[in-house]
Amino acid sequence: MLSKNEIKLIKSLKYKKQRYLNKMFVVEGKKSIYEFINSKFVLHKLFSIDISEFSVNNVVRLSKSELEKISFLSNPNDHLAIFKIPNEKPVNKNNLLVGLESINDPGNLGTIIRTCEWFGVEDIVCSLDSVDCYNPKVVQSAMGSLSRVNITYLDLENFLNSESLNRFGTFINGESVYENKISTDNGIVVFGNEANGISSNLRSLIDVELTIPRFNNKSYPESLNLSNSLGIILSEFSRKSNEKKN
Amino acid sequence: MLSKNEIKLIKSLKYKKQRYLNKMFVVEGKKSIYEFINSKFVLHKLFSIDISEFSVNNVVRLSKSELEKISFLSNPNDHLAIFKIPNEKPVNKNNLLVGLESINDPGNLGTIIRTCEWFGVEDIVCSLDSVDCYNPKVVQSAMGSLSRVNITYLDLENFLNSESLNRFGTFINGESVYENKISTDNGIVVFGNEANGISSNLRSLIDVELTIPRFNNKSYPESLNLSNSLGIILSEFSRKSNEKKN
């Protein structure tokens, strides 16, 4: 059974302000919930139409129609969990970092988290105006990777200024990422806002400006999708770093 | 002014059946509309709050509120155009092709069209059950590239069976795309459905099974996002083909 207060709480977690007031966020879908349970995240409460699927405390059995009432999805899943938002962990600067400036689209951020984990990136630092990583659409598209990749919101300009890292950025007119010889296992690669790219303030702090060259004879398309660019850049970094080791 | 019939027509173009009955589809946003006007696509009618932006016939001035009535977007743009769906063009098999099996997500297909154009892929062949490329969400996320990339819906199994092409496919357990030595400017790379990958029927027709290796020591995430995988694979094909030329 669902109490009125529980319904109210869950619905409120759609909004960033309420998530941080309550220090809680929602995860839907069995696979993702398993991954969060098996991580350092702390489960607050789990609602499920089949509680035998989970061997944890704080599980409440719900009917399908009750679950539909609290789900954020248009095709509601059979399980919905509330996890606690953890305290921030320090950024590990010995590994390659990804920096995101003013990223807006929650689906983009989710895909980026998943792709970062694939390529061994363990820390993402986001400018303070970037979309919140506990937004339900981010959680959904990150598919469990959010439980293992550390995401920190900070003043990105300050961070770049104060850290002695190799600072890479992606631009329309940089050096080809295929030809750039630097192979690094640490440093930071910065990606800008979906529509505007990296701001001029941040640009002045970048050491190496990289580009994915267009392999056609046209001036179209103007750009690649942000998460696709990130996937290609991380793929190139990984390939080169792996070649150096072998 | 908008007639009732125009409103009815435009709203109906949200649905595939109506698009093909009317042989028309909708493009929103000035940039994309410009790109379609400058392509081989034929404009049927353009609705705009500022008709001075366009030097074409068949332009109708609308108020902002009238445009909001017909837009498919949650943040309606100032311009909406109806273009004619062209007749199918033959597939050019002398260039690298992309094959898509049972792709479902319109946003994915849109991003894929844009990324294909970036890497010089001029033809995409889709299985008949794939999402329609004139779906408004595909048009939106393809950002004009749909006006230049040729998309053909066909029986993919028949196509792979009857054509003498190098047939590549992406799988979880294939050869590393970084280590595979084949560099080709033609052939076809096949990508499977978002959730299920390439079907066993199609798999039996693939010559080379490729994988993007995971660069972490974990068994997570299970997979990369489809359009990200495609971007990385096309990036590797382009890089190798370019190295061979130089």
C-alpha cells in the first residue's frame, strides 16, 4: 500500500529542489535498481509488484496500478526505488577526467555517463549550471552507470585554473583528434554546451584544442551530437593509450 | 491565416500512415527548413511568423499562436514547413553503407543520420520494421542531414544476401574494431535493434563481427548507446581509410 505522503514525496522528486531538500532520488527498472543496490548508494525504499525479486529490507509490494501512479515513465516499469543522494566524493585526478560545461539535455548526460564508464572514466566534473545527474531522465538513460561514475558539480573555471592537469577541449576548428600525438591516461577533456560549445572564458584555459574532422566534402552537418563527440574522443584516447602500453 | 483543413493535414502528419497517404512530412526550425529548401526536396507549403526570412513561393504568414497550434514541438519554433516525400533513389553501393535492423528510437535514428553524413556515409538502408525517417522526432534530431543522406527501407536480409559487399556487424563479442586491419571505402556496417542487437538471421550473413572493447576492468555497462557505437565505428573506419590514403 502507498500512503498519500509517499505519493507526494515521490512525485516531488521529479524536481531538483525537492531532491536536494530530501536528499533522495528515484531509480526505475529492475536492472538499474540491482546495480544501485550493489553499489555504495543507500536504498531508502523500494516499491515493487513482485517483492520476491529483491532480497533487501524496505520493500513495499504495490499493485501495477499503484506503481503507474508514481512512475515517471510513459511505460511504467514493475519496480521503483528511492535512493539517498550521497555526499560528494573527492575527484580522483590520477585518471582521465571529463568536464562538462552547461550541459542541458538530461538524455545526453545519461548517455555520457554510460559512455564514460565504458572507457574507464571514473569522474565527471560538471559546471554548476549543468543538468542535475539525479534528474529521472538522466538516471534512466545512464542505465546503472550513475551508481559507479562519480559526478561532481563545481565551478569549472576555478577547477581548471587551480589544477595542474593536461586540459583538452573539443572545438570546431582544433587539431584533428586522430593526428594529435598526445596520449595521456590523466588530464581532463572538456565538452561545451549542446548549442554553444565551450565558452570563451573556459576556452582560454584549454591547453589543446581538438576536433573530430568531417570526412565528407561538404560544410554540413555543422556539428556532431554532443554525446557522439564524447564517445569518439574517448574512443581515440583509449585506443592511443592502449597502443602505447602494447 | 490557417484553414481548418491545413490544421487537420499538419496534425495528421504526425502519423506514418498519413504521411505516406499524403506523401508529405513536416520540418520545423529555420536552419533545417533552409537546408531542405536548398536540397532536392520539394516544398509544399511554408508557415512562418516572418515570411521575409524566406524567398520561396508557397509561404503563409502566421501569428505566433497559430504556429503553436500546429507545431509538434513543446517549445514551438517560428517556422514550420511541409515538404513532399520524394520517390526512393537507388542505393549507391560504391560507398560505405550503414544498415539498421529494427531500430526503434526516433531520436537515435536522427542522430545516426547526422553522424553518418559527418563521416561521408551517403546511404542508410533500414529494415522495413525500423522507425520512419520522416517521423517528426527523427527530422528534428537529424538537423537537416535528412535532406542529404539517402534512406531506403528494404528487406535487409534479402539485401545482404544478394549484394556482394563486405558485410560488417557490431556485436558484444567480436573482433576489436581498433585491431581489425580491414580498411574499406565500401561495404556495409550493420547495427541491430537498441535492446536486442542484430538478429541471428542477419548475423549469419555478416562476414566480420566487430566490437568496441570496454576500456575498464568491469563487466559494466552492458553496452554502449546505439548512436554512440555507430559514431565510434564510423570514426574508426574513417581514420583507417584516411591513413591508407596518406
